[in-house]
Amino acid sequence: MTGGKSNPTYRLTDGGAHWILRRPPSVTLAAAHDMGREYAVSSTAADTPLPVPRRPALCLATRVLATATRRGLRPSFQPVFQDPYDSLSPRLRIRDAVAEPLRVQGRWDPVGGPDLVTELLETVGLDPRLGHRLPHELSHGQCQRVGIARALASDPRLLVLDEPVSALDPSVRAGVLNLLTDLQERMGLSYLFICHDLAVVRHVAYRVAVMDRGRIVETLPAAALYGQGEVHPRTRELLTTAFPRPRAAGAPR
């Protein structure tokens, strides 16, 4: 959907196929995949094509980054995980879970930090008074919003969202998707949205990369995904699963 600061360009790679998002101020790429397969993301600040590494790697300005350099970039690329309970420590109160990335990165300010945590909780639609609770005292949807707040604490450019709504009830799912859309518009974020449900993908993505057995088999605009044109068989299979056609009267079950 959108992607933000200094107009970075992001590359999705599987070690063979690759695809680059060029220059939009912000963008959402949805990676539609068969469940349980691997994926990776790398980034470049230029339009110059990069050599595809033999294994998934993070790249910036046409060079593969060393591990030490990657550590400095980690705040710019933050994950939001599938299961909101498993992604939060059961022993950390919500306010401490949101503050944890800043402490790990050495950026915690004892004076202004608590106010920032309050602001982050309000940003994701949570009452700051929930900050003293433990994860098991919150609903799934509330915990996923905490996970999003924690990712935003690092002031990232890109959120990698791994099936972020698949564990949520449908009514809660819509609220979280609307939140992500709103945050993107307000904060200029880019999203890599990993999902196997194209019914969700159609609501969040500008561009879709379809994966099969861990490899990208097709990339296309999200709008084209639901047109009448030819698509890869794997894409058609995912569409059929997400939007089954009504059974004709009298047809065998």
C-alpha cells in the first residue's frame, strides 16, 4: 500500500525469482502463498537491479549488507506475527511489551518513554489504561493491536505482516485491517503482507506476488487479480478457494 521515508525500493526474493517495487511513496505488496512455505524480503535504495543472492539476503544500494550493518537497519523493518498471544511474553505487561523494542535498541528514554507508549497504544485504538494488564487479560484483537503498536515503536519504514488477521474472528479482522489501512495513510508505511486468503488480499494490496512451493510464480496488480484475464494456475487455485463459484442446480456435490 504505502511506503514512506526517502522512497525506498523493496525487493521480494526467493533466491531465484525476484521483483522490485519502484518509487511509490508507499506501497503494499501481498505475498499470496501456500501455507508453510518460506519467503524472504530484501531492500534496495536504488532502481538498479541487484544480483540475486544464492540465499535470501538483505540488500541496500546494490550491495549485500553484512550482519553487523543489518543490526542497525532492523528498526526500519519490523514484523507483525500471526498469533498475537504467542508473539507477546506472558510475563510482560502490555506497556513493557510495547517499550521492549526501544530498550533492546538502546533508545529508551525514561522521561519521555512512558508518554510514547501511551501515544502508541492510542494510535492503534487501545485505551492506555490497558497498559498495566498482561496479554491473557486482553482479547485476540487487542493483543494484535499491541503487536502493531510494538512494531511502530521503532518508527519503521516497512512492516512485514505474517498472516496478521488469520487467527482473528471475522468481525475483529475487519477492524484490524481498517487500522492497518489508516496507519499506512497517516504514517507513510510500506507493507509486505503475507497471506494465503485472497479475500483478504483484495482489500489491502496494491500489488500481489503469488508463491508456489516457496517460489514466486506470478506478480500482478491487485486489480488485475480479479479481472477476466489469464493468470497462473496457482493464482487461479487460490482465487477458487477464496471465492468459490455457486454450484449449479442439480450438479453433483
